[in-house]
Amino acid sequence: MIAVGLTFLVLLIVGMPIGYTLGLAGMVGMFTIGGSGRYLTMAPDRFFAGLDLFTFLAMPFFILAGEIMNRSGITDRLIGLADALVGYLRGGMAHSNMLASVMFAGLSGAATADAAAFGNTLVPAMVKKGYTRPFSCAVTAAGSIIGPTIPPSNLMVIYGSLMGVSVAGLFAAGILPGLLICLVCMAVIAALGRRWKLPKGSARPSLRGILIAFKDSLAALVMPAMILGAILGGVATPTEAASIAVFYALMMGVFVYRKVSMLDLYDMLVRTARITGVIFLIIASASIIGWWMTFNQIPQAIASGFLTISDNPAVIIALILALLLAIGMFMDINALLIILAPVLAPLTLTIGMDPVHAGIMIVLALNISLMTPPVGACLFVLASVTGEKIERIAKSLWPFLLAQLGVLLLVAYWPDLTLTIPRLFGLAAQ
Amino acid sequence: MIESVRTASLSDKLDGVSQRLARLTDRACVVLLVLLVLDVWLGVFARYVWPLPITFMEEAARYLMIWVALLAVSSCIAKREHIGMQMLFVMLPASARRVLLALVDALGLVFFLLLLFYGIGMVERGARVSTMIYGISKQLPFAAVPVSAALAVVQLALVAWRDQLRLSANRDLVVCP
């Protein structure tokens, strides 16, 4: 056990890709069982079986649909609509950024996609209007984590598939926390408005202006409504809904907006395959080490370790959140979810949490760690897209971080916040 | 001087081979991804629009997805796109980084070689197992593991060699695993 733990930690710290690290550590674990290495023959079986789940299919489809919609110039239209709705407030562009993140969340399942799209478009526009670059990046980073909280969400697909929890239930449960994050961040912008001297907003648009902006972005707004409607209504599985989303995005991109050429489509397919390859290598390799952990009953040992500290559910939840936020500061969240979910999910069941509630709590904690230095993926994306330093972004980020931690605590300790919508659709226990 | 020109020329050649292989792999991924999309669309069509007696879609989709994802693993190696924790790595002095990069790449090769070696055994065992729905031998889906591992071995060897040459020519260059 020590050999596996050491292999994993040392390889991780020296910078080996997480997909290789998990696989090699798992193979060391298989080799140590019985000492003869005969269990190593099972490594490729576990590697293959880790991916052999139909629900995983939703992930490449959602990635592809998001890519097509983004290439169709839909980001600019959504920003236009958000600006028409809230751009007139003090700090209007920051409010628009946040609201556009909610709309974009329905198209993309990954925070980094949101950060890259808005980092390229909204951050330069905000700087031109008089916002500081670090603040513009901080608002974008804070808004980007709404993407994987509001469905569709790749993290929820992974969690649901691995832990046997309804992906539809998780999608439904993510809606209210995602909207709440938007609201608290907008409240932070409003509160900071005068103190940080944020620029005044544009002139209040006419009703006609709002209607035109709404009409321009209608195609993009229909897609999440269609996905959610089909899944929550029990008409389609997440995978089927995701494939319909690809069809819809393709029709919009090619025939309605006419921005997607065959060459673009080829590039988007390559990007989708590569993003899927990176995530699936981690999932497949985690399955090797996962087998070793199950064989040695490690999840049970960790769970009982937690329970020896306290058997109070509130304390256990606090420990889980602290663990996720602390490790999330240093590790990629997809890998972290794949490694820790099988360990933490049984623990949450032991203390009586609903599986959907526990899933959303874990996913949200990991999402928040996307914007915490030193290894916050959204910070890296924004720093590379805008040329701003991570330290300077982080300084402007803390009010948003505190507000989002508040939402995380609400999600963790107030189950009705996440479970109300799933219950309405019969996707969680009453 | 002549030595450094030779080094640069060899690293460019290795890079060229790596990129060509990645482009070929990408093409294969795109073809399989298009098939995957069409397969799932057909499934949706058969379920909601025009009921057809087709049963293979779900199984075919799963195996196509695995092939696409695992083939893409090697083309991600060409641009070192696989995610790792590089916070401490970039803080090290240049000489230590170069040694560590070689070590990490060598261990990565060990991982993919083990997958290749034992994966071939899995494919052989697959001849005796049939898929649940379509009843074909599992050799074809299982082959995704050794084939992608073999491609990953070739890509990683090319990339590792290329980067060691580049680092020997330019000590200030930062290449993360």
C-alpha cells in the first residue's frame, strides 16, 4: 500500500501526466498483490471496462455541440442580450458577463470553455470601457464556474456514470445552485460598484432593443431548454439529448448563421476527440487504481477514518468540503473527481445524504477550486488568453470566491436547495 | 556550430514524423467520431421518428467512443496536451528539469508498453468472448487498447527524443511533461 501511495504522490509531484500516474500506480498495486505480478494481466481489462459505459457518450457530444455553437458566433449574441438586460447598471459589463455566463452554461459543459470564450471577447471589451484587466478576468473566472454547475455538465456526466447516480437528477439539481452563484456574484459586483469605482453602465435600452437582442440569441437559448426539457421530461436520455444538441447546433451553425464550414467542422471534431482523449485516459487509468483500491478496501478504510474523527454528519460534510477544496487547489478537477468520488460517495451515503445532493455538493466544491490558485484551470486559461498575471487576477477574485463559498455551504447544509427541482421531476427521493 | 545545426535538423525531422502521425491519427478519430454521431442519430431516429428493428446502435456507439478516445490519446502526446501537476516542475533549475523530463517520459513509455504487452493478451482472450447484443467477437473493441498503446509508445518516444534535442540546444527552453 505504501509503495502505491508513494508511486502516485512522487509521480504526481514531479509533473507526470495524471493519466499515466494513475495507471502506473495502479499497475504497481496490482504487481504487489501476491508478489507474482499475475494480476497485471487485468490492467488492460480494467482500463477498457472503465470506459465501457453508454452514459459517457454524452460528454463528447456536449463538447462538440458547445464547440459548434461557439464557432457560430453565438457568444457575441448572448453577450448582446445580457448587455441589453443588465448593461445599464453600474458595473454593467461585469453584470452582463455574469448573466451571459448563465446563458452560455446551457451550451457548454466545461468552465474552461466559458473562460476561453469570454476571456477573448468580454475581457478586452471591459478593459476598453474602463474596468481594470485583473477585475475583468476575476469576473470572468467567477462566472465561468457557472458553466459546469448549470446543465449540461461534463463533471455531472462523469460523476453520475461512475457512481450510478441519475445524470438527469444531477442536471436538475444543478440549476438552482448555478443561478444562485450568478445572483450572489452580481450582488458582489453591485456592492463593489462604488467602492472600486466601477464604470457606469450604458444607456437603458428600449423594449424594442431588448426584443431584438432576444430574437438574435433565440437559437442559442432554445438549445439548453430543449436539452433540459427532453432529459427532465423523461423523453430522452442525456446521451440522446446530447446527440440532438449536436444536430441542432450543426443546423444552426451551417444553415442559419452560416458560420461553420466543413474545414471548421473538421477542426471541431479533432478538438472534441482530443479533449475526450485527455479526460478518458484519466478515467481509464483511474479504473486500474480503482480496482486495486477496491481489492484492498481502501474506500471503506478512508470512510471509517473520517468517522473516527466524528460521526456528526455536519462535521463529516465540512471535512469532505475542506478536503476537496484543498486538493482542488493543486490538481485537475476531472482527475480529482474520478479518484475521490468512489471514496467520498460511500461516506456521504453513510451519513444519510441523498446521492444527488452529495453529487452536486462534490461537483460544486470542485468547480470552485477551478478558480483558486495555484492550479485553478480557469485562472490559467484567462492568464494565457489575456496576458494578465495569475497573482493579480487572484487579488481581485477573493470577494467572488467568498460569495461562492457561501453558496457551497448553503448547497451542502440545505438539501432542499438542490433537491427541489429533481423531486418535482421524480428524480430524487422525497 | 555544425553539431547544433545537426541537432536542430534532427529534432525538426522527429517533430515532422510526430506531427504526421498525429494528423493521421486525428483523421482516423474524425472518421470514427462521424460514424459515432451518425450511429447515435440513427438510434434516436429509430426510437422517436421511425421505429426500425435495429439493435446494434448502443453497443456500436460505446465501442466507437472507446476507439476515438483511446486513439486521440496518442495525438495529444504529440503536443503534450495530457494534464499534469507542473507547479513544482517549472520551479526546478533547467538541468534538473531536463533529467526529470527524460525520467517522466521513460516511465510513461513503461506504462504504455505494459498496456501494449498485456493488451495483446486481452485481445487474444477476447476471441472467446462475444459482445452482449450483436454477438461479435470482443477482439475488435478490445484491440483499441493495444493499438492505441502502440501509437502512444511511438509518439512518446518521438516527442521525448525531440524535446531532449531541443533542450540540449536551448537550455532556457521550458518543456513540461
